[in-house]
Amino acid sequence: DGKTIASASRDKTVRLWDEQGQLLKTLNSHNDAVIGVSFSPDGKTIASASYDKTVRLWNEQGQLLKTLNGHSDAVWGVSFSPNGKTIASASRDKTVRLWNEQGQLLKTLNGHSAEVIGISFSPDGKTIASASRDKTVRLWDEQGQLLKTLNGHSDAVWGVSFSPDGKMIASASLDKTVRLWNLQGQLLKTLNGHSDAVWGVSFSPDGKTLASASRDNTVILWNLNLDDLLVRGCNWVRDYLQTNPNVSQSDRSLCDGIK
């Protein structure tokens, strides 16, 4: 509901804050750094991922509900499915694990050849994307079957995110790039602009802007709105299309109707 912020820290705690930045609660239970934290869609459960090899579930009052044991190494990321019934965890043990809301292990997803760092559900909950140090993103169905391996990055992939309409996947890599893919695993675009590793990537709610965060101390906002790009492009070439004698008559109308 936008009223609470959860933060994960190397000090082994999760902290809950209100919108004004006042500390509401400190969640103590992990015995090593907490790397990832995620709210359930209804806001009633918080999942935290830790170097201590566990995922922990908490209620909104900060009480520990369940400890999810199963990973054999640090857990980097955790994410709820859109319906809140499945929790996915990504680990240094090279696996993704799927759990139900009671904390029971449903499935272990094997396939990556190095630690899994980022995890994300598609908006419809039918596809899971995992980002790994093995330089790939893998797409899985909700039963944990491997659908596709996205190859293209030349270094570890740290972050992965679905667009709000579920038709596009963005991946952030230590190779200094962000890559955009479709659900079929085809590379749509490589976004170059950062001068160092890209750690995270996130779409705006309307899907028209992508934000990427980098070790180069910057966040870049990318315009994904095709209509805007067409307008900018046509504004740039409009005079050329009308005045250059070498442009064919049919091409002179390319930007008609684009204002």
C-alpha cells in the first residue's frame, strides 16, 4: 500500500520505516548479512534473504513466522509471485528454489553453472527470470521447467526485471550494459552508457522508462516510449525530407501525421 519501506542490511537486520522515514521496527533473527527483502503483494508478509543461507518470513508487525532452510550457500535474492502464493529465492549455491507461502519447498531449479543473484516474476506469474554470474538469464515456467536461456552478456548478470506488460525483460550486467529481451529470449537492444558494472534495473509502472543503477555512481533513465522516439526522430529529419533534392517523393511523407 506504499505506507511501509523495508531495508536490508549487512548489519544482519531488516528495518521497517514509515513514509516519513520514522523507524517502525527492527527485525532481528538472521545471523549474517541480509541482502534481499520483498513484500508479499498484499503487504502482510515480508521475505528476507541472507548470507546465512536462509529466507525468513515475517508478518507486518515484524514477528518471525518461518525460516526457510534448504539452500547450501548465501541467498542473494527473494521475490513473491504476483498472487503471493509462491516465493522464489536465488542463491550462491547455483539454484533457484520455489516455496509456498507456508515455507514448504516446492521445487529446486537447477541449470545455472554459477551463483544466482537476481530473481523476478513476470506480472502474470507464469514466468520466472533468474540472473546469474554465469553470464546468463534463464526463464522458467511456474512449475520450474526451463523455458529459455538468454545468452549475450560477457560478464555476470546482477539484476533482472520484467516490464509491466510482461512482454520485455531487462537485464543488468557487470559488462556495463543493460540488455532488453522479449519473452522468446531474443535480444531486442543493448543499452550502452554506463562506464562500470550495472547492478540493478527497474521499469517505471507505465513501462515507458527504464532506470539502471551502476557502480559508476550514476542512475540512467532510458526512454522506451516508441512514440516519443518517433517524434524526436521526425523533428530531427523533417526539414531534410522536405528540402533535400535526393530524397524520393515517397519518402518525403515518412513523417506525415507524426507531430
